[in-house]
Amino acid sequence: MTIRSADNQKLKTIRKLRQKHWREKLGLFAAEGEDLVAAAERAGWEPEFVLRAGRDVEPGLLSEVSALGSGSRAIGVYSPRWSEPGGRLMVWLHAVADPGNVGTILRSAHALCDGPVILGPECADPYSPKAVRASMGSVFARPPARAAFEELPGLRIALDARAGEDVRALSLTQQVAVCAGAERRGLPEAALAQADAVARIPLRPDGPESLNVAMAATVALYELARRMAAHA
Amino acid sequence: MTIRSADNQKLKTIRKLRQKHWREKLGLFAAEGEDLVAAAERAGWEPEFVLRAGRDVEPGLLSEVSALGSGSRAIGVYSPRWSEPGGRLMVWLHAVADPGNVGTILRSAHALCDGPVILGPECADPYSPKAVRASMGSVFARPPARAAFEELPGLRIALDARAGEDVRALSLTQQVAVCAGAERRGLPEAALAQADAVARIPLRPDGPESLNVAMAATVALYELARRMAAHA
């Protein structure tokens, strides 16, 4: 039966899931767009429910509950999943508060390394609408993990904008967690002090202070994945 | 004299500059935030005017005209500038419609290569509030250029998500323009056909179809800058 009223319970649920406290309370999140719903299905995620415009719901009503305002043709609702840290190469984030950056890093890690993105304190919710969208489905294929810096397995390589060893000079044969911090602030002092190495991506001396955190994490994963493959 | 009325002409101008047709009509754009106003000053840009909260204008009134809604303490208004294509390594974008991606690529290019970002058709306005913010000031330090694919100098390397040579296999000693296309669609067929080489960033076979365009452009610039330096 096609939903024709904005008072419908499923539509109300989707609207609530824009807010983090509702996502936590209900233990659910929404993924917007046919491509994301398809990515969830490919990854074997059972939806709580899926609403498709024109089939399950009037298109206008679905648009109204969209958090991304892009006229989604489908919205799926799922329970979040969490991985454990692991793999040969993973990435740990500290205080990356922008959901677009978190989602983009989920996608890059899925493309470039075998381990998950591990969220430290103060990171954006990877199951927020913007993060799920930016992940382009990678959040389903490889769910994020959560851990404190002290709990990370393997060698901990702290990325710094302008300090430490050139990332190309690292010689790595073991399990590695690349650690990246917030825009401007970078990693906390404690993480820099406890890391097994501090590394930087070589930047032009006349350029900006740093790369965007998603760019830095992606370039580091690209470089380290290559270096580790060479030693495999 | 501190501005105390929302009817003030400067505040009205800033509000208009959220819209592209007003930016074009007035030949102006706004940069929000003390760090961006400082970046403009460092790069020698003369502002049309700058409003600082508490000094030139009541803080609440400045917040009201902010396009980014982040409680900016300063907003500067400037005339856009455009570079010419050039340098040893530059990047050309086709239909990159997300202003955050365009701004982030401005920042990455400034950090990694000596040439400008060159905007082809259908790209987001690099002087929109989101693009200026994402550039973190690089739009002032190295203004973008505009050109059609056919006008690009040097070797044209077309990035493709999953086709072409491994970007690590390219041997480059000449001037290069890295060409990147829109999310999903990639570069148009004509560009792929006319390019001097098609190259891909090596991605895991079990990963996503592609990287985000800003990630792909950044990794390609990182890799090619290294390869060109090795041949310098």
C-alpha cells in the first residue's frame, strides 16, 4: 500500500534519524538514494525497511523527509554495525568532526587498505546522513570500528602536517594504524608522544600549512599500502 | 562607525554574494572567517571591504549574513582573479559540481604542484562561499584558471577510475595537466580519446568503484609531483 500521509510512522522515523540522539535511541540510521540501498543489499545488510518513491510512498513525501534534499528515490533504514580494529593497514581518526570527511575516509580506506576506519573521540557519527552519503556505500561494505589510541593494534604512525619523517622514508613490514587528527589542531600531544613514528606528507614549502584531513589520510593510505605491498 | 542595522549596504552586498548571479553581476565574492581574510592579506589581495565583528559591525548582524552559518568573526569582500594555465604540473577539472570538492582541490594543488587548478565546463564556482572556505585560503595564494580541454598546455593525462595505465607506471618529464571528471560520469569520451594517456590510481579489487574526485586528484598530484621531481 502506498504511503500517502506525512503522519506515517516510517516517514516519522526517517525524519527523526537526522538527529544523532534519535539514531542512538532507536539504534537505527537512514541511507538515502537507490545506489546506497543497493550497496547495502550487495553487502548483505538486512534493512529494517526500505521506502521507494512511487512504489511504497508518494515521491513528494519521501523528498520531505530527506536529510540531503536531493530528491531521493529510495531511503533504507538499518541498524548500525561496528567492526573491530584489524587488518594489515587501518586508519584511526581523532576529532574529525566533519561528517563529509569521515564518510570520504571510509570510502578511501575501502579502496586502498584492508583494515577499517577506527573512530577515536570527538569524531562525527559515521551513520549520519552526510557521512553515509559521502561513503558511497563503503560504510556497508566495511563498517567502521571504535577505539581509543591506546587500544590500537600494530605500529601507530601519527600524521603531522609539517613535522616528522617523510612518509616515503618509512619502512613498514608489520601491521600499521595511520593516525590522523582534526583540521588545524592535529593529533593530541599524547598521541604524538606515544606514536611509534611521526610522519608527514611532503608538501611544497610555499603551499598551505596542511592538506584537508581526508586528503592527508588518503595519500598516507595510498603511500603505505604501496610500501607494505612491496614488502609483502 | 559600527554598523547597527541589517539594512546597511555592505551587509546587503554580502548577503547577495551567496548567489552566483550576484557574484557575476557585482564582480565580487565574500570570504568568511579571520583566517581567510588573513590569507587574502598575505597573498596581497586588496579587499573591497572587510567587516569585523565587534569593530565594524555588531556580531549578530555579521552572523546573519554568513553563508556558512559558523558565526564568522570577519567577512572580506574581493574581486575574483584568474590565472593562466601553466607550471610543470597542473590539474584540469570537468563538471566537478560540488564546491567543497573544487575548494579542496585548490588547496591540494597549492600544496603539491606548481600550476593552477584549471576549471573546465560545468564546474562549481571556485568563488562560492563553500569553495572559498574549503580552499582554506589557497584560492588567494593561487587563483584558479579557466580553459577547455583543447586549450590545455603540456601532456594531458586523463584520470579514469578503473581503466588505463597504473599512475605509477607513467614516465613524465614534460609539462603535465592531470584531468579529472565528475563523480560517477568521469571524463567525457572526447577528453578520454584525445588525452595523451589514460591513467588510474591502483585500487583494491574488492573496494568501491572509484575514489571521491578530490581524493583522486590529490593522489594523482602527489604521485606525479614525485615522479616529475625524480626526473628534474
